[in-house]
Amino acid sequence: GKAAPGEEVGVLLCDVGDAGSLATMARQTRLVLNCVGPYRFFGEPVVKACVENGASCIDISGEPQFLEGMYLKYNEKAAEKGVYVVGSCGFDSIPADMGVLYTRDKLKGTLTAVESFLSVKSGPEGAAVHDGTWKSAVYGLADEDNLKKLRKQIGYAPVPVVGAKLKKRGFLFYSPEFKKYCITFMGSDGSVVKRTQRYLHSELQQTPVQYGAYVTLGGLGSVIKLMFVGMLFLLLVKFNFGRKLLTKYPKFFSAGYFTKEGPTQKQMDGTSFTMTFFGEGYSEGQDPQTGKPNVKICTEVKGPEPGYIATPIAMVQAALSLLEDTASLPKTGGVYSPGAAFSKTKLIDRLNKHGVEFSVISKPEV
């Protein structure tokens, strides 16, 4: 039944190093929310216990190698057991993945390409992120070759390009829309959106949307600072001793952004994000296989501080969708990206009611 606020919530102790304790936990629930990262080190035992014991599982990983590795290992078994394993249900990558679907649904016609621009605003106190995220980035970049091998092993079906091909931008460029320098977004958004689009195309015969993810930096000063941090990072991440240095002194090597303490309450209160989506496509009756795109749309997803406020909102609303919008979930269990699991559910409405807001900024002009 539903526990009233203030009623005792039981505590089950379990340990990712103790498979028996995880199995006991999974047997007593319908859904596990797994927050223990870096997931490449601690994530799999939880997924395994959930799948084997018939519980669904949601995480907030932004690590493509973990997310896609779980797909390779557990997708079939999860389908057999009728359970849903949905990764990347935090700031990575619900705003991007659901934002693309929202943009698609708001365009009258066929959306064929979207670019998103993330802007994070912080108050006078600045912003900070916990070093767990930093560690995930360190080990993720060190291990890029294995991600390529993993994708070969999965043998993904190629996603066809429909409509005009989306131009790839340089790593660093100036955006006249934002009057800021921007870079390619290094998070998991691109890979998650691609998995969703592949699923929607191959399983539901929907037109796949091409996607590019970017983040706005600001003026030249921000660019120079980032380049120093970035070059140091790329230099050190290739060596064992370099990775040790990076993980031991996150604050130093990230110019104060990643800290062992994470953000203060004041920093969190002063921070927010906006993700702006520029979409293009073909009006109703226009064949997206021929000619140039003739409609544009701009949408946005806005929310509070990404790591500690928006992430739990996204995760909990995804969990409620999984438990309550059951008729709208994919027909079979499996390992899914958020957009694949939730494209037909009320997740966007739920997020809108809880402070992660999706809106149309400008309607298409033909």
C-alpha cells in the first residue's frame, strides 16, 4: 500500500560487494533506484540482482560504457523476467532524451534533426559538483577504446539518416544565438538519444531524429580556462599515475569545480540550467526523403541545479512513471534508455509539475 508521509519507512541494509544482500533487497521490491556510482565499479551487481529476482531498476549513470554494457549483458534476461532496467534517468540524460521527444511531438510534421545547447547559470557563490562525477569522467575517458569494442560486440543496427544531414560542428565554435562560445557536450546525452532513436525506429517504425549536443561556455576567459583544464586532463588521463593524481586532487585539476564535498546549499540554490533545442524538419505532407527541411522549432527544458536537485526529481518521476504508467511502457521488459521506456508515458507531465519544465519557445514558421 501507499505509505503516508511520516509513516516509518523500513531500512534494508545491503552492500554492492555482497550479492546475497542485494538479492534479498531485490526480492522485496518492485523497483530499485540505484544511486551508487561510478557505475563502472559498483553498478552491475545491482542490475544483476534486480534482473535475477524480478525487480525493475533505475539509475542515474552518465557512463555510456556501463549503460550499453548492461544492455548487452541483461537485455534478454530482463525481457524474459518482464522487468525494466532504465539507465541514465538523472540530469544525464532525461532532459536531452525527453527533450528531443518533446520537440518531435510539438512539431507539426516530421522532425529530422535537433541540436541542444545546455547553459548552466550559477549565482554569486559559484557552482560545484561532487568528485564522484569527476571520477566517472576520468575512467570513462581513459577507457574509450573499450567502448568502441563493446559497440562492435552489440552490433547495433545503423540508424538511417532521414532528411537533410545534420552538420557536425567543430569542437569549439561561437554561437550568434547565445553570443557565447560553445563546445561539444562531453556527457552521455548523445549516446543515450541515439539509442532511443534507434529503438523507436526499429521497434515502432518512427522517423529517427539526428542529434547534436552542445554546451555554452561564455566569453574568451571561460574558453581559455577550460582549455587549460582540458589539456591537463587529456594529458594525465592516459596514464595510471595521472589518473591517480586527477582523482586525488579533483578540485585543483578542475579549477575548483569538482570537490570532495560537493556543492554547498547556497551554491545549489543559486544554480539552474536551461537546455535549448533547435529542431528542423518537414511540414505535414512534405516527404522528408526529398528536398530541404522547411519547418523549424525551438523548445527548452529548464530546471534547478542539475546534479543534486534536478537529478533526484528526474529519477523519482521516472520511477513513478515506471510504477504507475504501466500500460504505456514498452510491451516487454528489457534494458532501455529513458526515451525508449517512457516515450508514451506521462513522464513529461510529471516533470513539468515538479520543476523540470518543458516548453515551446517558438513555433515553426513554414
